[in-house]
Amino acid sequence: MKDDRRKELIKIYRDGLLHNTLPFWFPSSVDKEHGGFITSRDRDGTILDDDKGIWQQCRATWLLASLYNLVDQNPQWLKWSQNGIDFISKHAFEKNNRMWFHVTKDGKPIRKRRYIYTECFGSIAYAALGKATGDSEKIKKSHDLYETAMRQIANPSIKNQKFTNTRPAKSIGPLMIKIATAQELRLNLNDDSFTSDIENAIQEIEKDFLKPEIECLMETVALDGEIIDHFDERTLNPGHAIECAWFILWEAKKQNDNQRLIELGCQILDWMWERGWDKKYGGLYYFRDVYNRPVQEYWHDMKFWWPHNEAIIATLLAWTLTKNEKYLKMHSLVHNWAYKHFEDQEHGEWFGYVHRDGRLSSQIKGNLWKGPFHLPRMQLVCWRLLEDGTP
């Protein structure tokens, strides 16, 4: 990468984060009355719904604390992050250290989910703010939530099952969130013991979900790793698999450029890019079928914002680790397509959803799924990679 281009990209990611993305969300999303954040937003930031998703409470809290820890000890970021953790601590928990998924503006519970992603996002929020403040109670809460999540990953029968045991299967999602959560806790708690959990998760992904014979990373497999030939189990999410690739590449970089992990991460990126990139219109399909059969979900050919965030990180990280020019070309391709179709140059931030050909599907900027996380995480990671190579 030429130095002029590197400086240009640093400016795009750094200034986009600090002067575009963050101002869209903060301080307007900070709920001064009840605490936490109101993140369901229209294009111009107008509130669409004042219910609160706990994912977004945790992710916003993590982002602000991480910026405080990694970028600048801005007291306003710390204050807003504390506002988030106070709401989480007061309203997000039910019995057995499990967390709600969706609550009212003032914290009354509406529903929870069977899976443990909320607890993992809660864990990284407490860890990041625990590091920022040195608060041992927050650090302990981070450990407790992580242990709750890991128990459920190890023994899925703990939760109320959505499916019967007629066709037992497992998803790659819990292993990916295990890697990402352990990486954040290792960083913020300065504890290398999390590395073994990361390595175990990567080994299971490689053993059961990676299919070299068809050049694919599966989203769902049977308990023994076999492919299940039905709609749901044949469905691939290329962006999710590419996110998995960059988690593995991140670990490779953290482990002094571990060559085996570099090769594994790049292999996943190559395969799932080939399956996911739309050669006619550009961008990443949301769903594909492992055997290229029709997918039952009607939004299968739409383009969502977050897979493109993950692909921007993965391709840049792959180039950083290998210096292979093909990854630089892939990075330019996905970067340019995403910024052309998702970026809102008038009001800031990104749109979330476009049609296959890039036409805007909805001008929504925030809901229970989209908030201040994937885009600012991408901007932060890519900025730091280009500026000083920091993992």
C-alpha cells in the first residue's frame, strides 16, 4: 500500500469515527432521564422507538469505554459509558445472571433470548469500563457473565430449547462470540488465561465447521460436524464467516503472526468471499446455499451494513499479515462499494439495508440490531491497524 493511500484511509476511518459516527449517536442517544441509550433512530437521528435493546446498551457502553482506553481519556466518553453500565446493572438482569434482550425505556423487561450473546456483550462492557475505572466490582461482573455464557456454550441443554432433539445441530455463532469475548477480556483484564478458550473454539471451528472438500465454512452442522441437507442447515451467511476469519487473523497477529492461524483465516476469507461476493452488482449477499440451491429467506440477496464492516476489517488484516496484493484489492473493492451505498453523507453514520443492486431499502439508522457497534468497531480497528499495526 502506498503511503498516500495509507494516510487517506487513516483519515477516512479516524475522522469518520470521531467526527461522523460518534456525533450521530452521542450525546443525543444518551437517556438523561432513565439512563442507558435510545438507539432506534431514523436517518436524521429522530427517535423511532424508545424501547431499549440490551445488546445495544452493552455494545455502546463497550465502545465508549474502549475509546477511553485506546484513543483518548475523554471524560465525556467515560461519563456516557458509566451511564450505560448503570442502566445495565439496574435493569438488564433476571435470575441466574441471565440478561434480558429487550426492555422498555425505563427498564421494564419485555423479552429475553435463549442464546448467550447478550451476556457476552455485557461481559465486554463491564471489562472495558472496569479497565477504564479500575473498579474491581465491574471486573468481577465481567468474569461472572463470561462464566455464565461459557457454561451454556458447553452445555446447551441449560437453556430452554427452541428445537427438539429430532435433528440435533450446532451453530458456529457461540464459538465465534466465545473467541471475540475472550479476546476482549484478555485485553482489558490483562489475563492471558483466556487464550486457551480462544484456541479451543478455533480448533472446534476448524474440526467441525470447515469443509475443505467444498471450500466452505458452514454456519450450522450436525453435532459430529456433518452437513445436514435441509434449508436451515444448508444456509450460509458469508459475512458472518468472514467475521470469523478476522477473529482468527486477529488472534494470529496477537500470537506474533502465528502462521497456521494466518493460513486458516485467509483460507476462510478466500472461500467465503468467493461464495458471498455478488459478481454482478457488487457487495456481499446476506445468505447463500451451500450447494447453490435457492435459499428460503426472501431477503437472501439483500446487502446489510455489518457484513461489509467485517469484510473491510478482514481484508485489511489479511493484507497486513501477508502483504498479498490480492487482499489489498479485495479491501478496496468492499471499502468502495460499502462507502458508496451505505454511507449517509448528509446526516452521518450508515444506512443498514440496501437491495441487491445497492438501492436503499430503508433509511433506518438504528433498531434492536443496528446501533453504535459494527461500524465504529470497523473504523477503530482499521484506523489502528493502518496507523501503528496495533492488535
